Amino acid sequence: MEFLTMTKLLAIVTGTSSGIGAALAKDLLSHGWTVVGIARRLISFDSDNYHHISLDLSDSKACATYFEGDFKEKYLTDDWSKIALINNAATLSPTGPLSEVSLVDLEKTFTLNIAFPAWFMGYIVSKSPAKTPLRIINISSGAATSAYPGWGSYCMSKAALRMAGQNLAIEVEEVEGLKGRDIKVLDYAPGVVDTPMQVQARSADEASFPRVQKFVDLHSNGQLVAPEAPAKEMRELLESAETEGFAIRRFGS
């Protein structure tokens, strides 16, 4: 793992195979960060400072087994001047009315969208050196605060992820052993971004997602944000001197 000593900034990014995750990994790498990407599918980044972990984050047993291994010894060392975690991986599926969604599908979605990222925040906090500044960004959405018919599982999981970030921040303030640590949590909504998730949204059947035309129109009118734009903003936020324990931001605000 010789490359890990080449930079002093470490970012752990989930969902780096496409969309915002891929754009963020590329931007971080181009600005001197070492990136550990976690996704089922590997895409190539032209950098010795990228390390990929192939893992299905909706499989809680596989994740538990993997992180019981030497992840801490490989990555969460005291060599870094800052460690960042970006919980980006998520799924829109299953779509459709809650009256038609299966329990199995809900369980898989909740594992990926909220159970794993909530657990992973705690894992990174507990395994990282106490003196190393830690920055966490949870990718949010307007769906965290607004209900969308047919997106029940996505809306609920994003709302829960926001609360998970708030909860971690208040624990850092009040729980013995965490008080005084330099840990900041950001709930970040990147806007309506041109990603595979948007393709899925505008390809949905109107019966399962009544607001599909809104997303078709956004694409047709050129109103989607390129993933590189929020990626750049997130990198700048990670590099800034944020002082709030927990903050909510939307792209461009």
C-alpha cells in the first residue's frame, strides 16, 4: 500500500462507479487527495492514489465481514492530516406506491441508503485516530423533506440519513470519549444532477411515479446539473475550515 503515503488527505467515497461519486473521486484525485472508492463496479481513474474496494453495500453480511478485516490497518492510520467520508451510494428502487412494494425490496434499499451509511459513520469515527480531523458528507436530496408519490423508500431513507448525521453530531458534543474531537457532518443536497438515477426517474412508468413528466421536462430543457459541479463544491467544502458540528447545504447556496 505504498501509494497511501503519497498524500496527506484521505477521502473514502461510496458509489464511485458513476455519477456524483465518480466525478467526486476524479476531482479529489486531481487536487492531491488519496481516494478509497467503494462500489460494486470498478471504473478506471488515471491515478496511483486511487484504491478500489468491490463491495455490494446493500449486503449487510458481506459488509460486516469485509470491515472486520484489515481496513483500519490499511487506511485509518495516523499518517493523514484529514480523513473524509462521503456517503454517496444510494438507490431509487423500488419505485411505486408503498402498497405495492415488497418487504424484501424495502429491506435491501434501506440497507444501502441508510443502514450502511449510518453504521459506516460510526465505524469511521470509532476506528479513526482521535487526533485526526474527520469530515463526513452525506449526500441528501429534496426527497429528504418532500414526499414524492412512488418514491417512498427513497424519501424515507434520505430523511433518516439526515437524522443520522444530526445524531452523530450531537453525540460528538455530548458523549464521553467523543467530546472535543474535530468531527464535522454535512448533509449536502447536490440538486437535480445528470446521473443514471435521473435516467431511471424519467424512464419510470407514470402509474408507478406520477411526477415522471417533471423529470422528463428538466432533462429536455437542459436544467440538469453536471455532476462535476457539486463534486467541485464538495471538495472545496472538505478543504475549508468548517466550524459547525452539523450543517445542511444545497448545491450553489
